Amino acid sequence: MLFSKPDRNQVIALAGVFQACQLVETLAKTGSVPSDRFGVCIESLFQQNPENTEAVFGNLSNLQLGIESMQELITLQPRNQQPDTLRYVVGVVYLANKLRNKKTMLNVIGERLQQAGRQAEHFGAATHTNVIANLAQVYQDTISTFRYRIQVNGYAGYLQQEAIAQRVRCLLFAGIRAAVLWHQLGGRRRHLIFNRQQLLQQLRLLQQESSQPQH
């Protein structure tokens, strides 16, 4: 049986997964993340009908962190101890697969994201504290009800702060949204295992594109 190789759009969506998961690791261990990278993830949650895959994240340069993280992590040799980011990616992809089969939950998430989108317009920012709290609550009320939970490693002093815990949930939410998109575009877990060279090739092309001046 011939398997399709990962294409450009799939790799863009997957870079969105890696970016969100990389930010989860950084936030849990340092207590902060770059506001622009965080904003890209949060705003992706509100892109319900994007004109193309790139538009979910604004543009390719917004995914630079995800592209670099993905390049670094998929070239690692298998080890007993997986890097946390890679473990989060596996968990996010698993939860996205569970979510895709829950039509009622998907409808609830869609409606509540629309409400959060209106809230973001009201406050003039998708990353406003109230919007983040709302999105984190949506995640808790829906995806957090699955039996499987992603265990986040980090400094307890940070993770016990409600504002940071909310941001972690929002980033996991964004990662799952990107993973659902990846699957819709034909991305499969086997691509991560059997098609690493093709993934790296696409990533190199994306990196060249993202470094071009934006017109």
C-alpha cells in the first residue's frame, strides 16, 4: 500500500502544533513566552474559515519558532526520555483524533469560540486577560473531560499560578486546533515516523519562504 507523502499545507499545520507545544514547555519552565508568538497561537483559534492554511497563522514568518522546533525534534534519535515538547505534540495529536469523533463537543467549541471572538473584539485583543480566561474555561469544559490528560512538566511555582495555567490550557487548545487542521489536510501520525526526510525537505522550503521579505 502506497502512503502519500506530507505536503506543504500539512507541514504548515504541523508547524502550528509544534509551535504551540514548544511554547507550553517554555511557559511551564520559565513563566513567560514571547507575546507575539503566543498571540499567533491564540488568534489561530478564531480562524474558523481561513482562505488557506497559512492564513490560520497570519503568515509563514509567524511560524518560525514552530518550523525550527520541528526541524530540531524530528531529527533526534529515539531515546528513552522524549523531550517535553515532542511528548506534548504526541498528546495533542492524540486528543485531536479523539475530538474529531465528538460532533457535539465540536459544535459546543465552535459556538463558544464565536462568543470568545466577539469578546476579543470588544476588548480589542485576542490575548486580553478576560479572553484567555474564557478560552481556558472552554478547554476545561470540553477537551479536559477526556480521560487522557497531557501532563505538563515545569516549575510548580509557575504552574500553580492561575494566569499561567490558563495560558498553558490555551496553548494546548491551539495545538489541538492545528492538529485537527493537519488531519483534515491529510496529515497522519505515520508521517512523523516514516516520512521524516520529506518533512525536513518541506521544512527547509518553508524556512526559505519565511525568510523572504513580506510584500
